Amino acid sequence: MKWIFSKENEQCKIILQKTDGTKTDFSYINMIKELYEEKRIDEAEFEGDFLEGEKESVRALIDEINNH
């Protein structure tokens, strides 16, 4: 699973991309199902004007999830 973040005019949207390539809007239920099945999250993609601190925060969260 991969998280795809897009930002336009300060509006942030998160898409979940499954390993088979299908994309769905973010929901905690779908995220938990995918984590249960896949046991990891791939590196996130960022589209739009994200600050480096925002990107680093997401990367740190993904690392924390993948290491537990």
C-alpha cells in the first residue's frame, strides 16, 4: 500500500494505492485492512506544494509503522 498526498490551495487529499495499483479515497478502515494484509506501507508520493517538514513527518510515521 502507498499513500498519495495531493495539495492544492491548502486543501490536502490522501489516496490509498493498493499493491495491485487500484486507488481509493483514504479511510482508516481501508488503511487498517491493507496494513493487516500487507504488513507495510511503501514510501509516500507527494503532489503539490508540501513543506519539507510535512513530508518528513509523513516519512517518519511510515517508518514507525513499518518497524513495528
